[in-house]
Amino acid sequence: MILLDGKKTSNDIKDEIALEVNGIVNNGGKKPHLAAILVGNNGASETYVNAKVKACEKVGFDSTLIRLKEAITEDELINEIIKININDSIDGLIVQLPLPKHIDEKKIINTISIEKDVDGFHPKNIGNMTLNLPCFIPATPAGIIELIKRYNIETSGKNCVVIGRSHIVGLPISILMARNSYPGNSTVTILHSRSKNINEICKKADILIVALGKANFVTSEMIKEGASVIDVGITRVTSNVTKSGWKLLGDVDFENVKDKVSYITPVPGGVGPMTIAMLLKNTLSASKL
Ligand code: BQF
């Protein structure tokens, strides 16, 4: 079993980005600048946004965190986005999800300028990605692709099973794994809440990508010997072992499957850190547009 070390790989990517930013600045160029909007005070969202701001500092980007109150109206939020859209000093904009229930996420994402949509969630971005046109690939799928690439995992002609069809992970990674490129050229099956025979279908997977958000859902009887397993799940549970009083669980029962697989991502330290690194990569690309 080889661990797909997202922590180390993301640090490698951050070093590469920092080197490039250094070159840009030394040649009189401008630092990439990411703006992040955080609405309300959801604990997990705060953690994620703080991680993104810290990562920006680490690679030499400018960042602006805009905190807005939970009770902000949809129109007020749209106005904040428009201000950033027309601000030439800002290259990339993310709106941390989920948003409060009274705000329509679709409407908000549609407001983000596609040139600054470094999360790649705008419908035009997803369309461009699907058609293999220039786009920002959403950070989590991009992180999975980058891990597969850096560990030289064979994907052509392989059975790739994706559990979950979310617009942010399952749907885009399915499209990417089926594309005519590397990583890609896989035979992709998407499993979801209405799927039947989930265990049997998973058992045929050479590459299993799990993004459904159910802790320890995948067990060894669902795994083909020698499979590569990518675990996107992060469920927070209380723990009497850790200092913080909680820990993260993946969608894969790691201890149960680890002796059966060729490659596997840990949780934490697998796909999560890669997501942050790929957001930085997209922001660097946006700054070059
Ligand atoms: C790690 C996210 C669900 C909903 C909205 C490192 C992150 C997570 C884990 C992180 C995520 C998940 C992010 C680890 C960003 C990934 O060490 O395992 C980093 O910050 N993520 C998000 O912004 O919004 C989410 C998951």
C-alpha cells in the first residue's frame, strides 16, 4: 500500500507556486490577489477560509477576507461580488459555501465574473471544463487529478467508480476521469443515492473516488484487490483522543481497506490539502490572464 500524501504533495505545489510568484515580483510584476467572502460564522467554513488565507500568505499572494453578517440580504451580497468583479487589483474571488438558507447559491455563483471564478463553480466554467476549453477546474477535482498525476497512477482503460454526484466533486471528477487525456480515459461509473448494487459495482473499480459524506462508508468487501482509493469525505466527529476534542473521518474505513489497496489517500492529509493548493494554482492562472 502506498499512501497518497496530499500534505506533502500540496507543500511541493506551494513551493513551486512561491518560486513562480517570486520570479513575477522580481520582474516588477504584481502579486496574485485572492478575495474570499465568508458569510456568517459557521465553524467549519471559518476553518476552511482561514486555511486559504494562510496558504495565500505562504506562497506570497495578497488576500482579502470579506466577512459579512449572517443576516445579509441576497442583493447586498450580490453588490459585494460586483464590487470585487470590477476591482482590477483582485484576480480571484471565492464565496465560501455553504451560504445561509435565505440566500440562493446558484444566483450568487452566477454573479461571479468567470475570469475571477477560481473555484470554477460558475455554470460557464463547468461548461468549458466539460468541452475541454480553457477554464478553472474546481479545486477538489483538480487536486485529485494532480495526486493521480504525481503518483503516476495508470488511468487509461481502467474502471473508475465515483460515489457521489455533487456539483463540486462527484460530477466534475467524473467528467475529468472520462476525458481523452491523462489522467483520464477511464471507464467512469457514477453511483448515487438511487443506485442499486453499490457494493458489486465498487468491487469492479480499479480507481474508486468516494465523495458522499458518510463516515467509513466503504469497507474491504467493496474493494478490488490492488485498487487505488481516493477519499474525499471529511466528517467531523467528537474524539476523546485528540486535544481539540474532535477528529476527521473519511468516507472510507481506512484501517479496514488499507491492506487490500495499491494506493489510498488518508483523511486528514489527503485530498483536503490538495484542494487548497489547487485553489492557489487557479488564482495564479487568473493573475496571468
Ligand atoms: C486535511 C469543504 C465540505 C464543504 C465545504 C485540509 C481542508 C480540509 C481537510 C480544507 C472543504 C474541504 C473546503 C484538510 C476546503 C477541504 O488536512 O485533510 C484542508 O480546507 N478544505 C472548503 O473550503 O469548503 C468545504 C468540505
